[in-house]
Amino acid sequence: MIYPKYGYVFKEEKIPRVTKHVSPESIEDTWLSLSTRLDFKEADVSCEDGKTLTLKKETEALLLEVTELIKRLEADREEAEKALELEKQRRKKLGMKIDCMSLWRLQQLPAAVQKEYETCVQDTLELQWHFDCKSHQLRQVQNQILKIETVNRKIQEDIDFMKKHSPLLEEKLNLEGEAVKDVLLVYEKTSKIYSDVCCELMEIQRTIKRIDEESEKKIQSMYEKIEYSEMLSSQYKNKLKHSEFIWTEYCMKLKETEEKIIKDEKHLEELVEQKAEIQEDAKCWNSKIEDLNNKIAAQGDESVKISDAYSEVIKAVEELKSTKESDLQNIKQKILNINEALDSLKCENKELEGENEEFLQKFGNSSRKKKAYQSEVETICKSIYKIEQQIKRLNEDLCNDELTYSEKKRKYEDLKKTKISEEISYKNSEWNLKKEIQDQKGVWKATQARITAIYDELEEKRKEKLKKRVEDMKRIEEIETQVAYLKTKIKRNNHIFKDSHEKLSYLDQRVQELDKQQKQTEQKMEQKRNILQQQLNDIQLLIQAE
């Protein structure tokens, strides 16, 4: 759409400058042909006068001037053509600019106009709001002035009333002064009594503090004693635990001694069985062995006694747990007795060990053989142990192989199942794909028909847009007129706003002055009211005293 302002550019008529293109060479040929013809004519008319020579020269000069003029005209023609092309390009550029301007006016100018309109509306609304606020403030100030006037009237009435009744007030003041003196005397007496009571109260508080400090010290000493008793009880408990640990150690040692005795007995039995060759020498020592056996039996009896004593001690420890401190001394005495018995047993064991050493020295040869047999037995045991370990390893390997076989079998079955399910899913997906391809063919046909319909709709919309564009241009022109009207209206509103702002500033100053006057009057009235209130209170006190 070309803006109508620039329509005169396109209404200009094209005026051709040169209708036929003529080259300078053709022009020179024509003039040369003419000159040759003239030369022939001059040769025929050689008999004429000398005037012909002058005419010839003049004609040649004219011809030269004409050729120069033609060349100049040709140059002017070329320049005119170039200028015409430049004008055409300029015309195209102007058309593009006009189109851009028209697009800008269509796209952005309505939005800009709308923004300016909104800003103007906001400003007008703000001005209206400020004006309403200020008018409301002015009404409030007027109401306050009326209230202040009424209050001033009441205060003036009170002042007049006080002026009338001032002599009575003076008499009341004198009476009140005498009453105040009496009250001061009573106050001095009561203050003395109060000071005495305060001193007694301070002494009582001091005694209470001293008693509290002494009680706190006693409580702290009691807490310390309780902590000390708890510490002693914990120490006794630790000692009990230590004694129990010692008893367990002694029991372990007794068990070890019993095991050693059993091993010695086994050792003696093996020696008796394996060493038949030394039976004759052993007969001499049988008596000694019997004695040793008797001693060992006695030692066993003693160990039984010790175990009985141990059970008694355990019972005593259980009793000690119920009675903590009273039975500790008895347990210690029993422990000392048991220690003495153990020391005696140790001495007897040492004597028996000495006798056993003598016996072992005599049976050295038998012990060597025993060692040889023991080494063989140890090698056999080691080989048996190795074989057992190998058997265990083989069993473990078999178990692991069975587990791996079962797992592999289970995995193989799972793979079979997955393969079957995948085949089924593949067949289903293939069938679905075929179905989807058929559906897509139908969709493609429908989309083609829809595309043709959309193209038709687009053409119709394009035509409608062209119509709307023409209508929008008309609307833009109307909006421009409205914008100009709004600008003038905004200027008027600005002037009104300035006037109202000046009036409001004057009203604010007036309100501030009135506020100051009101505060001053309120202060004065408060002072007077306080004075009158004091006088009335004094009068009431005098009346009550009377």
C-alpha cells in the first residue's frame, strides 16, 4: 500500500529525451558525403566567381560547428539516460521506503498511540486522585478548625467561670496549705517508722542469707560424703571383679594341672604298653609308681577339696553381692587359706616333678623310642590332615560346580523364555507396523486434501487481510486526528494540574500554619487544665479533710 502523500511521484509522465539513437560516426559520414557532392559541384562550377570559395569555407566552418554540436548533444543524451536510470533507482528506493513507512504505521504506530493514550489516561487519573485527596484534606482541615473553635469556646467559658470563683479558690488554697502542713508532719513521723522497719528487715535478710550459706555448705559436704561413699563402693566392686578374675585364673590353672596329670598318666600307660622289654626294670619301680599314684590320688582328693572350696567361694561371692561390705573380710580370709593350700600343692607338685625327672632319666632310652614313634605318628597325622583338607576342598568344588550348573541351567531356561517372548513381540510389532503403514497412507491422503483446503483458506485470508489493511489505514488516519485532539487536551490538563498544584501548595502551607496554631492553643489549654485540675484536687482534699 503506497502512502497517498507520495502519489505524485508515480503520476509523473515519462518524457523521452531522445527517440532515436544516433552514433557520431554516422553523422560524420553523412557530412562527408555532402562535402564530396559539394566538391564535385564546385569542380563543375569552377568557372564561377571567387565568391564560391568563400561560401565553401563558410560551409565547412558551419559543418564543423554542427558536428561539434551533435557530439555535445550525444554527450548530453548519455548523461540524460544516466540521470534517468538514477531517477528510476531513486524511484524504486522511495517506493521501498514508502512501503516500510506504511508497514511501520500499520504495525507500530497504533501501539505507540495506544501507549500514549494509556499514559495520558494514567496521568489524568492520577491528577484526579490527587485533586480528590487534597479536597478531602481541605474538608478535614475545615472540620478540625470547627472543632478547635468549639473547644476554644468551652475553654473560654471555663476561664470565665474560674475568674468569677477565684476568691473561693484562694480561701480553699489557704485551707489546703494548712492541711498540707499537717500531712507533712504525719509523713515525717511515718517515714521515721518506715526507716526503722527497713533497718530491721535488712537485718532479718542478712540473717536469712547467712543461714542459707551455712545450709548450702552443709549440703555440699553431704554431697561430697555421698560421692566418696559411691567411689568406695565402686572400688569394692572393682576389687570383687578382680577377685573373681583371680578365681577364674586359679580354676584355669587347676584344670591345666589336671590335664597335665591326665597326660602324664596316658604317657605312663603308653610307656608300659610299648616298652615290654623294660618290664623287669619297671617292676623295681612299680612300688615307686604306686606311691606316685597314691600321691596323685591324694592330689586329686585335694583338687576335689579345692573345687569344693571354689564352690563355697562362689556361694560366698553370691552372698557378698547381697551384703557388699560386711562379707569382704571373710572372703579375703578364705582366699588367703586357699592361696596357702595352693602353695602347699605347688610344693608337692615340685617334689613330684623332681621324682619324675629321676624316673625320666632312667627311662631315657624309652623316651627316645617314644619320640621316634611320636614323630612317625605326627607325620601320619599331618598326611591324614592334608588328605582331609583335600577331601574338603573337593567337596567344596563339587558343591560350587553343582551350584554353577544349576544357575547356568536356570539362565538357559530364562534365555529360552526370553527368546520365545521376543519372537512373539517381534511378530506383534511386525503386524502393528503393517497396520500403522496402512493407517499412515490414509492419513497422508487426508493431509493432502487438508493442505489443499488450507491453501484455499490462506488465499481467502490474504484477500481479507488486504481489505483489513485498507480499513486499518482509514482507522490510523482517524486515530491521528484523535491523538492530536488528545495532545491538546493533555496540554490543557497540564495547565489545570499546575494551577491545582499551586492551590494545593498554598492550602498545605495554610494547613501547616493552622496546625501550629492548634498545637500552641492545645499546649496553653493543657497548661490551664493542669492548673485547674490541681486546684480542684486541692479543694477536694480540703473538703474531705473538713
